[in-house]
Amino acid sequence: MALACPQCAVDMQEVKAAATTGYLLALDQCPHCGGIWTDRWEVYPLSAAAVDRLDPVDTAALQAPQPVAVPAPLECPRCRARMREFTDPTLPPDAHIERCLNCEGMWFNRGELRRFKHLGAPPARCIGEAELDRLVQTASGRPAVPTVHHLDDAMRAAPANPSDDVRAELTAATVWLVVRTVLRLLLHI
């Protein structure tokens, strides 16, 4: 059964695309709007040449007037869950990619898959300690934890007095072991 396009509600067509691993991937593409649906993890092994073949530049569509669409939450074509905007620090800020949090599929409007594969993966670069801490804080939503930069620092002995969190966890584990032991004795398990 064909998946319905989250944008147009038209049945999408299965298209084959070459992966960098040598396999073929089965993706779903809308014949009307040109959007592409990738299931979980399918987007990463896609080759740039396959993306160029799937997502060509349509000059006629670029020159034609288009109605302004009010952005509305899209529905996942696979599991019908509400999709959310996919953000990543390596992507351009104006990239508009939707991701299903349930099945982890991704929806790319026409042209977005090309941008993702060509612009979304910048060459590797070294980042400083301040930027690393900022990224960790941004990703987690809470203050950054110290980062170990040398293995010797990580292998040094822990402080003599454990924090209250560790102490509370040890107390809870001990209570659970006692309760479990008593239940085993009473129930002869």
C-alpha cells in the first residue's frame, strides 16, 4: 500500500536510490510536490549522486507563482503521528525538514534533501572547549557538565564523600535488595 504525501495527500511512488554502501534503498516520493520520505536511518547512507537524480531542480516550478502556504503540523505518512521540525547545528538555519518522533522517519520538501546532503554535512573541524560546552548545554537544555579532555584526569580516584544523589541511589538499592531477599525467603522463589 502506498504512503500518502503529508503535504498533498497524494499517493507517493516508491523510488530506488543508491546508498554509499552499495545497496539500493527504497524511498517514497510524491509525484505532485516532489517531497521525499525516508524511513529511519535511510537518509544517512544515501549517496549525493542518488539525491541529485531524485531531487532535480525544476526550473518551470521555480518560475511559476506559488500560493503562500500557512505552515501546519504535518502528519507522518507511516504511523500518523504529528511530525516536528528537525534541527541540527550543522544544517542551514532556513532548512525545513520534518521528523516523526515515533518512527523516526524524515520528510524533505523538494530541494531540502539536496541541501541536507550537500550543505548539511560540512567538513569535519575541531571545536573549542567553550563551543563544545555550549553544544552540550543546548542539546540537553541544562547546564553543561565538565568534559574530560585527558584520560588521566578521568582515571583519578573519585572524591571520598559521595554526593547526596549517589548516597540516595545507594540507599534505595540497598532497600530493594533487602525487600527482594525477604520476598524470596517468604515465597521460596
